[in-house]
Amino acid sequence: MNAPESQEEPLAVNPSDISLDQLLKQLRLANTRCRWRELVERAEREDWSCRDFLAVVVAEEVAHREQTRIQRATRKAGFPFLKTIDDYDFTIRSNIRRALMGSYLGPELVTEGRNLILMGKTGRGKTHLAVAIAYRAIQNGFTAKFKTASVLIEELSEAGRQGNLRKALKAYTSPSVLVIDELGYLTYGPEAANVLFHVVNDRHILKRPIIFTTNKSPFSDWGEVDSSSSMDPLHERVTSPKQTLWETLMNLP
């Protein structure tokens, strides 16, 4: 005996009596709540099918949420300014070609843990490039954090003195991309090498990339940034060919 065919239950209420605004608020569909009247008018004017109307509503909501995510992640990153890769004038630095930066602008920066060191004199655009690469990572769906080396060292050194280093490190190991800006511009205290090594080593274990900007060569001059502690462990971790991608095109003379 065949089972009786299921029949759709009629709506218990008249659709015209349903408060769309209230339901959309409950569902937290903020963009749709603001736009649905305009979209209904457009759908009627352009004779959209029900499917097309629904597709536009969903697509606009998704796009709005993605834009909101990018804005929130950008604010949380703490960039000193917002610059994109399109803002960078590659004609000034002829030794850098945008095409050769592709692996740092795509998802593989994060998925492959592609560390990067931007070295050069002051005013060469190192911070601009670092911010642009980290911002592109945010656009690709990841998170980022920006700190100058001096602030990072000061915060973690203080946390270490208070016995909270492991907890404080989470702020620097959790983001998908970490930018450490201006390493080497100052001489730091005796705890600098230790806290920097913790950051680099922990992120290495998690395969999460770091972007350094510096005016000193990590191969020869990073030992000068710490007034007393040895930078050798950090130097080895950062410059080992197995750990860090070093590109000549990222040297900004």
C-alpha cells in the first residue's frame, strides 16, 4: 500500500500580516531589513521571478556581512594607516615588481605560513607594503595584527615581569598575520630577545606568518637591537631557509 502523499500545510497567518521588519531583526539580517522595501519595488518594476528576488536579497546580505567583517578586522588589526597594494608606487622602487609579490597577496601567505622581511632605509615604503599585505590577508578572509617592535617588546616584557607572559602571547599568536614594524630602529632592553623569540617560535609552531620591517639585516645586524641578551636563537629561527622566505625583491635600498 503506497504511503499517502504529503501535503504542504497552509500558512497559519496571512503573509501580508507578517511583520518582516520584526522577523529580520530577530534573524539579525540588518542589511535586508534596511533594503527589502527598495528591493521589492525594484523586483516589481523589473518583473523579477521569485527566485531572482531571493537571490539578490541573499547576495546583498552576504556582501554586506563580508564588508562588515573586513571593517571590523581592519579596526582590530591596529594599522597606523590603511594603505593598499594599489596605492604603492612600484615605479619608484624598480627592484620590486608587483607580479613577484603574488604569493604574499594570495591566501597562501597564511595557508603556507610565508614569513616575510622587508628591509631598507627609512622612507622606502616598508610599512606601507606590510600594511597592504596584511590588509589583503584580511580581504582574503583572515585576521591580522600590527605592532611596532618597541610596543610589542614593552608589552610582553611587562607581562613577563608580572608572570603573565603566556597569556599575553595569545594576542600575538592568534591573528593569522602579524606585522612587527621597525625592528632595529631602537636599542631594546635585556628582555627583548626572549620575548621576540617566544613570538616567532610560537607562530612558527602554529605555521602563522610574520611580516617584519627593519632597517638592519637579520643576517648580520639584528644582534645590535638588544643591549644585553643574545639574539642568536631569534636570528637562527628567522633566517633559516627552512623557516623564512627571504626575497631579494623585498630589500628596499
